[in-house]
Amino acid sequence: MCRLETLRRIQSGRRTMTRPPDPLGAPARAIFFDRDGTLNVERNYVHTPREWEWIPGAVEALSRAAALGFRTVIVTNQSGVGRGYYDRGAVESLHAWVAGALAERGVAVGGFYYCPHLEADRCDCRKPAPGMLVRAAKELNIDLARSYLIGDKMADVDAARAAGAVPILVRTGYGDAVRPGLSADVAVADDVIGAVDWIARREQRGEGS
């Protein structure tokens, strides 16, 4: 089963973080962000703060997404747990550090979801399966049909489609290698800030409602 870490839990209740969703309110739009290769520089099995390097524009992209009225949710495959390279605690500690670094810049994220499984486990949460998005939609009151997923792998594109969200491929990480096999109906952006800008333009045209 995928693991959810809400920012309220990670940050021990800091009031600077996103408020819990109102279960009685209208479902929110969301932008789901892949992690490695999309927000941070791709290095195999990143699991400590010293390995983390933000991709230029990533923090601004998260901030801008929230300013556009979207919930922001990070969804990441972390098979390093299943391979025994590190444990769940390492993933959650890194996410706590990321949340703190963002909070210092005034940026809040609605939650971190990760899948610790191997492909051979055939779980329903490892992308390209849509399980993390579906669970987030239930727990955070998100309308997947009005939401987006930004990532650098075909697994991200396929997970978005399976969940009914709009996929956007970024050319960072593995994106350039994936791009030649991509169908023409999938948007491609140079990086994550470019992807959020594309979403903003699409919403302005009224195509996202």
C-alpha cells in the first residue's frame, strides 16, 4: 500500500502549512508532481538531504501552482525501499526535510505519497498504476478530471491517464529519452516551471474546467 505523509503530520502541526481539505466542500483541482527528475535532479535512489538538488524553478513552480488555486501533491515511486537500499523512515525523513525547506520559503504542499514496492510486487500504487492519485483524490477531496500530473517518465503519463488527469512530460530527468515515443496529444515542457506555465495558459483559455 502506498504511504501518505500530510504536511501537517510531517511538520508537527505547523500552522504555516496547508489546511486540511473540507470534506463538505467542492472537490479541488490539483497538480500532482513526480519527484525525482521533475522537482529534484535525478540521481539514483535519492534518500538523504545531501543528495537533494532542486531543479531550477521547481520551488517557484510549486508556489505558482498553489497561487493558481491548485492543491499540490507529490507522488513518487520509491523502489529503493523494496530493494533494501533504505527504509521507509529515510523516505519520510527526506520528505520532512523537503517540507521544511519549502515552508521556509513560504510554500506549502498538500501531501507526499510514495510507493515503496518493486514492479514485481504488482501493487496498485506504483506508477503507472493510478493508486496514489486515486487515494489522494479520496483523502484530499480532489477532482481528478480537473487535475494534472507533471513528470519525466512514461509511467507518469500513464498514471495520469489511468486516473483521468491530464499528463505533462518534462524534458528534465528521463524526459528527453521518453519524448520520442510520446503520442502527440501529450504536452511537453522544458521543465516543471514551464509545465505549470502551460497549465496556467490552458486554464486561462477555459480548457481545464
